[in-house]
Amino acid sequence: LQDALAEAVTEPDEIRVAQDTYRPDRDSAHPTGSKQRTATFQLLDDVEIYGGFPSGGGLWGDRDPNRYLTILTGDLNGDDGPDFANNADNSYHVVTASSTSATAVLDGFTITAGNADAAGADSYGGGIYNNSGDAVITNCTVISNRASLFGGGMYNCYSLAVITNCTFKGNSSESEGGGMYNDEWGDVLISKCTFIENSAYDGGGGIYHYWANSIISNCTFVGNIAQFGFGPSGGAILNKASSYPILTNCLF
């Protein structure tokens, strides 16, 4: 997949990805992996990436992301255990959507095992890190990612990203925003998504909004936890210094 992204840098493209497990530190130059924790799948403008094709490829009509699981994992050594065991050597961010327009598309993937446990930006967004990106993310499952500060599953800042029909499950933050953290004037559009059993130590088990004005519609929040927290905690959603988000037709 990294080789395909490298080819797509110079012109608009569509990348179709067959069922398998893909690690961001692997390409033709490093077939067994570089083991560099900074390795990530960087989304690109004018490039649409679709998972869920059968092994060996197939026509568009053969695509089924639920049947042909296409997994992007930060578990570079393939040795993770339950409850984030053995993840100290995982990628900081499995996917990076920063500095993209709405022409960058990721559709039909499972994104897992990111561990943003370093300093600065590498403490945000274990599954997906997005600073000033407006990518479209659809039909994805963001599961079992972790961050030491913000956004275990996904971190958005200055973003107009569109997130549709995605599941955020079992992601964790040691601070804020277990499933997702929306920061600094972001107007993220979130629709038809499910947030299940995400957890944050301080606040926003499912989603944390800070100076962010997202629009959330037709979403479901189940079993999300703000474990302790300082002040208002928000098991499902915590809004701080946000004039809104707008929530429509959501189930808590």
C-alpha cells in the first residue's frame, strides 16, 4: 500500500486494496518493516483509497468491506495482546489525514493498534491524526487505538473532515477524547457513526470538543466512559469552550 501511495503522489488516482493486514512501515524497500514508529499511511489529495476487495483483486461489484476485511495496523511487530499489551513499539498514528482536501478519501478499512504515547503531536490520534485536513472517511472501523493525551481513535484540529458510517470502538485516551478529539475551530461532520466502549481518563469518553463546532447526526453512543475526570466529565460527549455542536437524531 505504501508503494501504491508513492506512485499516486504525482497524479489523481484510485487505489483498490485487497483483504489483508497492512503495516505502515512496510514497502518494497522494507518488505519486513522498518520498525519506525513514525511510519504512517498518509492520505493524499485527489487520491481515493478503497478497501474490501477479495484477494487477488476484483471488479467494483466484488467489493465487500464486511466480508473482505482490509486492516491497517500500527502493530509493527505483530505481537500485541489484549488491553494494549506489547504496544510500546507500535506506530504513533496508523493513518494521517493532515493537510488534505475533501478529495482525499479513505473508505472500507479497519484501523487499529495505533499508540500515540510520545510528546507533542505524537501524543494525539493513535488511529487517525488529522491537523488541518478535510479528508472524507467512510465505512471504516477505528478500533483499539490509544493516545496519551488527545483522541485515542482520531484527533482533528482546524478540520472540515467528513466522517460517515464509521465505528469507533474500544479506543482509549489517558487524558481526553477516547474515541475522538475535535480541537481548535474544527467543523467536523459526523454522520451515521457508532461510538462503543471508548474511554478517557479526564473527559469525553466518546468525543471531546474543545473550541470545535461539529455537526453530529444519526449517531449512536453506547458504553463510553470518562473514568475519573476533573470537573464535568462527559461519558459520551464533553463540550468545552464550544458554542455548539449540533446533534440531530442521536441515541445515547
